[in-house]
Amino acid sequence: MNYELKIALFPGSFDPFTRGHQAIVERALPMFDKLVIAIGVNRAKKGWMPIEERLERLRMLYANEPRVEVVAYETLTMDLAEQYGAKYILRGVRSVTDFEYERTIADANRRIAGLETVFLIADADTAHISSSLVRELASFGRDVSDLLP
């Protein structure tokens, strides 16, 4: 029997990577043989946290999980998926608004590249956490450590 690895790409800016993102990764790991956390780089935007720091933090977080690889990319997500042999895109959804936005992208990825998107609904205890919330609170000097892994 010829077994094809189930590889998923979890793309995002992860600026920063939150406990909500971490919960999605933990719930997805039993579903896939490999999970590539893909940090999208937009050189036209200055991120809150430098890309090198995001990569380092995530690689440290998942250093003991051989099924997780952390990369940065500047290409189309579907091109990165092809490069890694990924047939799935992983997305976390917190709300109906998130779902509507993600559905449009999922439809395009399926039609253009044959990628299936797997949606995981955020846990009730992390659904309120977003990277933009963390950045906003931190910009006002608030402690955000309980929102980050």
C-alpha cells in the first residue's frame, strides 16, 4: 500500500503567534502527519515583531515536535503548499465574519490549486484572542503574557 503523507500548511502573519494559534496547532496535529506553520512576509509592511523573532519563537516553541516545521514565505500560499507537497490549508475561525472571509480564500485555493481548507472553530477560552488585540494592548503598556504561548 502506498501511503501519502497528510501535510497541512498553517499560513498567517502570526504577528504575534497567540495562544489561540497554539490551540489550533495542538488540535490539528492528530489530523496530519506534518504541519508547516508558514509566516507570510509582506516587505511593504513593517511588522510589530520582526520576522526573524517570530521564526525563532515558533521554532523554539515547537522544537520538540518533529511534525511541525516553521518557515517564512513571500510567495502565494498555494505555491508554498505545492513546494511542501501540502494538500491542506489549516485555518482557525473565531466568528462568522472570519468564516466568510476565509471561505472566499478557501474556494479560490480549491479551484485554482486543488487545496482543501480545514477549518477549526476556536475554543471558547481563546476565541477572544487575536494578534491585533495583543498588539493594541501592548501598545498601551498592558501585560499580554497570558495571551501568548
